[in-house]
Amino acid sequence: MAVPANAKELFDNLMPKALETHADKAKEVDASFFFSITGDGGGEWTLDCASATPSIAQGKQGTPQCSIETDSESFKQMLEDPQAGMGLFMSGKLKVDGDPMKAMQLENIFKLAIGD
């Protein structure tokens, strides 16, 4: 697994290709997500896996079912170790609004972009 340098690399470069290549797997998640990542390499993106054609766009689009807020270091830590998410959430470094069960499916979406 090659973890991207930051959220910007993941969402701007790797995720669009993964959604195009693995559209059927992305649609299985059937949810939309808003990411707000602060710090170096951060930004805001909406990941839509509920549409007929899954997509990623900069900024907040529509009404996402789940919003994720964290800093760039914590985000990278989650990509490197998906099990770290719960600890980051409990320590207040990761905020999840909306449907937390949808957030649990993000690991599968990230794997499409960065592999196992």
C-alpha cells in the first residue's frame, strides 16, 4: 500500500482514477461524504458514491450523509492504519457528523485508491 503524501494527493489525483476504474465497488457504499482536512495538503472535498457515476469534487456539494473533519496528520495516520480512526475520534482529533455507520465504509473506498 502506497499511502499518499496528503489528502490533496488522495482526493485530487488518486480518488478520481479509482472511482472511474472501480465505479461499481464505489456505488456499493451508496453514500456521500464531505471531508474538511486542515493543515498542509488539506482542503475540502465531497465524495459522492450514491450517484449513478461516483465522483469527487472540491468543496461541499449537496447534503452529504456523513461529514469528516480532522487535521492532515490525523488523516494520514488513518490512511496508514485504518484502526487508528476510533482512537482519533475518541481523542477529539476526528469529528464525524451524520451517519457514523457510513464512515465505517470509508476504509473500503480508500482501498480502491491506495490498495491494501
